[in-house]
Amino acid sequence: MASFKFNFNTPEKDPQLHEKDPIKWIEAVKIEIKDQAKNIDDIAKHAKMFACGEVNIGHVNTSVLQVKAENRTENVLELAEKEHSDLVPGKYEGGLKIWECTYDLIEYLEQEQIHFENLNVLDLGCGVGILGIYALLKGGVVTFQDYNKEIIENVTIFNVLLNIEDNSQGDKITDIEKCEFYSGDWESFNNILHNDFKYDVILTSETIYNTNNYDKLIKLFNQRLKKPGTVYVAAKNHYFGVGGGTKEFKKAIEESGKLKADIVWEKSSGIRREIIKIKQL
């Protein structure tokens, strides 16, 4: 697969970031597991490894998926290649790439020995699902959410299956039943969840680049985070060309008046990266 990147340093070359017409966001749907387990052995032969300290998580090699004509993931792969970008607003939101702040958050969760056993966890904007799989392996009950349905169906679910052990009956049913999968826009995702359902922990990485999505994201945190509960947001301090980043998002959180946000980790060399810990007031 070709290497793509956000075109944030040269926004004038990406007119989609500055469209006058509002983006028509994809409606959220719950995704049921189909027959992914049937192909898991073939996929596993070409799997790659996410390695961060002592954490090792297998994941699908998207270049292998790209050559399968029947695979719907071709849609987002071809779109990303055509646009030469990991972001096509409203169409493809970067779910095929493991972003560097994901490593930061895994490292932080390990160092702080964050507890997930029997907790309801949301991996928001999950992409390939590294954060959610980590929480699942630590005993969590995990909801995986990504913007693109193709990513969930052809990448995320495969990755979960790659990382859970067979039970005594020789299948992976027990652990996979601890997972739910959703695609679509955050606002409609929030709306289709059961009214009273809340999460103990929400994990999200590199999802705050678009300031236009801050209101719906903060609303989701307000409605879906238990008290006590914690959100961990890993992101860059600033995404050039669009104005988003940890600085602006922390300000938006504070202005909401319902949440408390603290910077609990930062990397100051190069492009500054941070982790924000968010709690209910």
C-alpha cells in the first residue's frame, strides 16, 4: 500500500478541507460479524505486528486486502490513493493507518497500569483497533467505532479475531462476544446507542484534527462517560492547516463547563504530542 499523509501543511491543495457546502456525514450503523473467522488463517499468514514495549498486537496487512476484488476495503484504499491523503473529509477518515499517537497512548496505559478488567470500553475512531484490542486483552468489554464501515468489516474485526485465543471448543466465540462494532459519524453513533448506556473508559487517538467535530465529540463524552469514568485522548498539539489539536480541544472541553481536562503526558521534541485525561466534573 502506498504511504499517505494528511495534507495539513499545504491546505490550499486540498479543497475538500475548505468546502463551502457542509459535509454530509455517514450515518452510524451497528455491524454484525459475518464470516470473517472463515478466512482468519489466510489473513494471519500475512499479518503484521504492532509492537510497543512488551505489547504485541497482530493486525491485517492492508496491502494484502487491496488485491482482493471482492473486498469492499478497495473503496477506501483507492480513494486514499487517488487523493494522496490519509484524510478525505466525510468519505475516508484515516482508519487504515496506525497513527503515532496510538503508540504514545499504549505506552502511557502500560506505564500507569490502567485497569480494564470487566469495564465497558469504547475505542472511538478505532481504525485498525489497536487501542480496543489492548483493552480487550486486559479484560475489558469493548465497543469498536470507526467512520468507515469497510474498515470495521474488513480490518478491525479481523484484527480482533487475530488476537484472541481459541477457547476449549476450538473457536473464538466467547471473546468476540465481548465486542460490539459500529461505523459512521459520532453524532449519529451517539444517537443509536441505548439511552442509558455509558462507558467506564473511552480511548481515542488522533481524532481531534477537525474543530468542526468538537461539539459532537464533547456531547458524546458528556452523555456516554460514566461518573466516575475516564477519557484518554492522544493527539498532536496542532494539526497545521485545519486548526485542530490538543490546545484547541482542551479549550473547548473547558468551555463546555461539564468536563475537566488535564495534560498527563507530553512529548515536546519535534511535533509536540500530548495525552489529555478527561473526567466528569
